[in-house]
Amino acid sequence: MLRSALIGAALTLLAAAPASAEIVSRSENAFTLRFALGLEAAREDIVAAVADIPAWWDPSHTYTGDGANLSFAFEPGGCWCERMTDGTTFEHARIVSITEEEVVMNAPLGPLNGKATRADLTFDAGPENMGALVTMEFVVEGPGVGAFAEPVHNVMQQGWTRYIRWIEYGDVVED
């Protein structure tokens, strides 16, 4: 009896876990991160949540430590920017394209800035059986960037968790 209860509890925990959150590939000069989860959410809500990056991105992963300094022009060519304390603006990413199910950005985030020759961050709201399969994929290339795979994965995992929470509940849980 106890054994079947433990197995049931373990299966419940597994069902609640993300479908995937992993470093898909890594070499000396490239890495790909992929996060995916099936959600009962409308595709337009999933794409629209990307526009709310200043609300859900963890302010501890900004240069100023203050999410109020983030802005995001949600249109092709739009900037995910941060207003620095000296009044200058730092560009974290720029939108390449927006469709009804996908947002693609050129996003050499944090330590990748100036090192990555490619930094494609894609949010996708592809179809799922009941709702949508939400994915975030980050493809990074450049000399020596493979060494950044683990720390960037950790930061993006935190962002992913907050993004999913934003889609589901319209808020984030502060640590």
C-alpha cells in the first residue's frame, strides 16, 4: 500500500515537471538551450507574455538590479533595453520577427555581448493536444562561448520559470 502511494506521488511530481529544460548541444564555440512545456493557454497569450519581459525578467539578472529600468519595444526591430544609472541605454536584445506563434530575437545577453556572433532567442507557442507547447530556445555561436553554456542555462532557467508563471498567473514569485 505504501509502495503504491509513493509511486503515485512520484508520478505526480514527474507530471508537474517541465517537459524539457536542457542544454541540447554544446561545443567550444556554440551551445543550444531548449525549454519546453505543454500549457493550457491560448497561443496569443503566450506570445503576448513575451512583450512583458520587463515585468517577469528577474531584476537580479540586469546590470542595474532594477526591473523598472527595463523597456521592451514589442515590434520588429524593437529593443529590449535597460536604462543605466548614468542615463545611457544598454541593448540586451532586438526583435527580428513576430508572428502569431513565435517571437525571434537577436539576444547576446549579459556576458555573451561582444562575444557571440549569433545569439538567437526564440519563444514559440506551437500547437499541443490541449493548449500549446511553449518553447524557449537559445542558440549561441561565437569563439569560446561554449564555456558559458552552464551559467547561461541557469539564468535562462530562472527566466523560463518566471515566464511560465507570468503566462499562467500574471505574476512572478519573488525569491
